Amino acid sequence: MAPPYRILHVIDHLGTGGAQEVVCQLIKYRQGRLFEPEVATLYGFGHYWQVLRDCGVPVYSLMPFGFWRAFPIMAPRLLGLMSRRRYDLVHSHLLGANILAPPLAVLRRTVSLTHDQVHDDVRPRSLILRGLDHLAVRLSHHVIAGSDSIRAYVCRVEKAPASKVTVIHNGVDLEQLYPETDPTVREKWRRIWGLPADALVVGGIGRLHYQKNFPLFLEVAAEVSAKFPQAVFVIAGDGPDRASLEELSRKSGLASKIHFLGFVKELRELYLVLDLLLFPSRFEGTPLTVLGALAMGVPVVASRVDGIAETLENDRDALLVDPEDKELFVRQVGRLLADRDYARQLAKTGQDKVRRHYSAEAMVRQVEALYLQLLENKHL
């Protein structure tokens, strides 16, 4: 083998999500003289389909829809793609791809790398799927863990040797997320979203799903709103819990204070209008949402869990709270809304840390160094 090496990224789908953003970063910041990437999605198209096509890389969809029972069809299609294109390394992302791609890579005698950003709370409950997940880890040549907590799970539960698992935290695209010096831009986006120019805007961003703990976000919003009448709250994202969250906001009397924005394509435009990001997730890897807010100079109150606790220091880079401590969330949000000087100081230290240590380009260089190590070991 000799460069450029042919890399196939396999991912469940190309809808919105952190794993999809990581794949885009790996494409955008690749060293072109060393790597020629392609992408295969198990099913559908989604938001990132065109984003990747615009990067000039081949993108394949194995199925128009996605069901676990379609795996018997996806497997020969993926194997056929691997056989035709003759990749040097297969890099899989998300559960379905992580189960399917490593065994097929073994059949093709291709280097297999699994990217694991899934916390134990969202692992499959099915014993069959868990068994397949464990088998895929054993068949992979190496595993990237998105946080130390995920690495501990892979080593403890899936019995991977420590030497086979490398922690690489996510990074944010600093070319896209840069502060704005023109105040009229902030005013413009507040007008577009119907937000008062003088409001204190608290944002929540993420999939409307159990993991992200938006019911707690609404409870905190109710108490903060009573103390800060000028506060308004925006929720960006979509998901299975949207209808129940909208109903909960109406029942709690917050309907006029809560703005459900749905999917927001360009998060920079949202970060520009925020005075604070409230992120009460129950569990996480290393969330791009939090790192992105800090890169934009937005102060953060977040759960003290997993990759967040590993990368940020409480009362220095952000305010970190146990994920079910509603009263402390209320106090810390109120603290930042009341003391704007402290909020700016906190945001500045968090911004400096993200820009020094958690850029997408730095993350890609770490992944590519691992590619080279695996490929050279195979050659030897």
C-alpha cells in the first residue's frame, strides 16, 4: 500500500447529529495527499448528503429506508461496494455501521476502525444486538472512544484491551464558528426569530429526546422566568419528544416565553443571539453543541457528565451541575443572567480553551495519525 490511502466512512444515516458532523470534519480537513475518503450511509440521504457531495467526495446510500430487518440486504450491498472500490481502511460511525462494517472488513482483509461515541445508556437492549456490538469491537483493529467514560465501558464491558482503544475528543469547526463584532448581525437574527432586542435569551440545542433532558430545561425555564421577566428561551432541534414538550410548555404557562425553532441549519446564527446555553443532558460523549457555544463566546451551564466533565472545569470554563439538580441549575442560570461581567469572563476562558485544544482540525490530525499507524502495522 502507498498513499493516497482509500478510506471508506460508513455511517447509519446522514441526518443531523454529532457523528455526521465528525464525518464532515474528517472530509473537510483531510490531508489530500495522504487520504482519499468516500462515504456510505446505510440508508436514506439527509441533511449531510449534499454537504458531503459539495466537498467533492463520492457518497453512497445502500437503502432508501432504514430498518434493522433490512440488514440482510445492506450487508451484501456494503460488501459489494468494498469489493469494487478496494478500500485500504473502513471507518465506521454509529451503532448500525459499527455492527455491520467490521465483519465485512475482515472478509475483505481491510483495516477496520470503529468510532464509538455511544454512552451505555443508549446501547441496544436486545441481547442479539449487544452480542453483535461486542463482536464488532473484537473484530475491529482499533476503536476510537469519544470520551474517557466510553473508553472505560468498551474496555470493561466489551472486553477490549486498553491498547486497542484511543480517546479522541470531538472538535468544532473554527472556520464556521467565529465571534461576530458587528452588533447589527445579532439584532438581525433576533428580529428573524421574533426575539426582543433587549431580552435575555437562554438557549437549548439538541435532539428532542430523553437523553437531552428537555423537561428539566422547561422546569428551569419556569423558575428563571419568574425571577427574570425579560428572559426568553429558545429550543433548537427536533425529535420524538417535540409534541410532549410543546404541551408541557403550554401547561406550565410558558408558551409565550418558549420558542421552538425546530432544526436550525446554521448554528452560528443561533449562537449569535444567545446570552447563555443551558445544556442539562443526562449523558453525553463530548458534545459539539457545548464546544460550539464556547467557541462563539457564549457562557454555558451544563451537566457534569462524561465528556463534558472531562473537558471543562467548573467555575472556570463553564458552570457544571449534576444532571438532576434542578435547583442548582436554576441558581447557576440566574447567576449568569444577573452578573454579566462574570458571564463574559467565564465565556472567555471557555472560548480560549476550545480554540486551543478542541478544534476540528486538531481532532482530524489525531484520527489521521491513527490511520497511518494502523495502515503501517498492516503493511508490516
